[in-house]
Amino acid sequence: MIIGDSYGNTAIFNVLNGARIKLLPKHSAEVISILHAPTITAFITASTDNKIHLTLDNEFGESELLRKFSISESMVTLIEFDESTKLLLVGTNTG
């Protein structure tokens, strides 16, 4: 289970026993969307800080931030990942 909160934290938990497995890199504002992209072995998180984090999905407890995207002219409202083309789709408040 992956949970993002209003403080910018994103954590992965074991659904069987509730134990926290790892923390993903922190945003500076509320997390609005979380995706798992298994074809590129990554977690993708978006926040109202207008940043998108691409974090390596590894089996270890470490969270390796692979890339950080910043959207400066508008607010991120939605993210999707297309597994077949490996494209990250970003929706904003300005279209």
C-alpha cells in the first residue's frame, strides 16, 4: 500500500502486517497523485508544490530519486503513466 499525505510524505506499507517498508523522497506540499510504473521500475509522485518525483522501485530500504520535474507556469492536477509507450502524461490547471 502506498500512501501520500498533506505534509508531502509518501510511504510504502506492507498490507499484511502494516509495517512501513520505505519512505519515498519528500515533497514540500500535499501529495496529490502516486503511480507505480513497473515497466520502468519506478514510483512517480506529484504534489501541489508543482514537482513530480521519479523514484527507483528497488527491493532495498533506500529511496533513490532518479529525476525531479518542476512545472512552473501552471499547477499539476493529474499524472498518468502509459506502460506501452513509457510516457509520463501530466495534466495541469491550464490544460
